[in-house]
Amino acid sequence: MMDNNTIISKTTDFARDALKNAEGGHDWWHIHRVWNNAKLIAKTEQADLLVVELAALLHDIADSKFHGGNEEIGPAVAGKFLCSIDVSEPVVEHVQQIIRHISFKSGFEKSSFRSIELDIVQDADRLDAIGAIGIARTFSYGGFKGREIYNPEIKPNLNMTKEEYKSSVAPSINHFYEKLLLLKDKMNTETGKKLALQRHSFMESYLKQFYSEC
């Protein structure tokens, strides 16, 4: 059986290689930031650090938005890899559950799964969706999808269903109101909440400047 450091090292190499050509907002450097955020948050929580790190490293290994909406491909790819390096079955299953439930769109449905490890990795991922990095990622993905930056005639939809959220082609600026500005109040951990405050404030300042220039 491998020691935890070797497991993390092999998983890091796997994620870096798998995502080397990914869209800029969901590439290896997104994973790297989420991994660092998760380790930072975990310092103030009682959690299984191996599960936290593996889930952070693998949470976007096959994001459904790039695979025709298939929400099981990510857990499947992660599970196959972890089994190939002989990670224990309970750890593999926990990591897969975190990948299934981490995303914002999962919040549209009542979840039967909860763990402190999910809370930590979810907060880490949400932190990378807000602030300066979150702004950059929003417009990177919008450009990747060919979306308008801003269209004042298309108002944000604040009451979307999960399917409407997944299929939305709205301008990128709408994403701030439909997701990013909501994340501050959805953080799970005390550390996550504290870190989100400054990033949230930066987004508000950015939007104020954006509209003044418009």
C-alpha cells in the first residue's frame, strides 16, 4: 500500500496531465488553487486530509459541462484512477461523492450526502469562483462559449431551475448575479466565510466600475 504522500504525488501528476489542454478557467492551475485553498481551510477543521486533497485534485477531472452534461463521468474517471493506484475503497467512494455534490448546480436539489471534507473542498472551489480570479474565469469561459460580455436587454434570471442553469447562454455579466454574488452566503466553514468576504467586496467594486464605464 502506498503512503499518502505518494498517492498525492501520483494524483497531482495525473490531474496535471489530464487537464493540460483544458479551458483556462478549468485547467490545472484552477485545480492547483483549489487544492491550496482546501489545505488552508482544512487547517482549521477536523477532517481526513487525504480525502480533502484527493477530492480537490480530482473534482474537475472530467467536468460535466465539457462532457455533454454527463454528471457521472467525473466520479467514474476519478474512481478508475484511484483504484489503479490501490487507494482504499472507502476513500475512493468518499472522493466520488464529493465530486458528485461539489458543484453550484447541485444546490438546486436536496442532497442526501454531507461531510466536512465536502464542505472544505466545496468552499475551496467556490473561493476560486469569486474575487479577481473568479472575474477572470467568468470571462474566460464566456469567451470559450462565445457569449456576449454584457447586454442590458437580457436581465439576470434569479429563479433558474437546474436545467435552465446548465443550458444558459446569457451574457457573462449576468453570471455575477446568477451565481458569483450568491456564493459568499453559501460558504460552509468559518475560514471559507472569512476568505469569501474580501473577494465578494472586490467583485462589487469591479461591477461598480464596469457599469460606470458602460
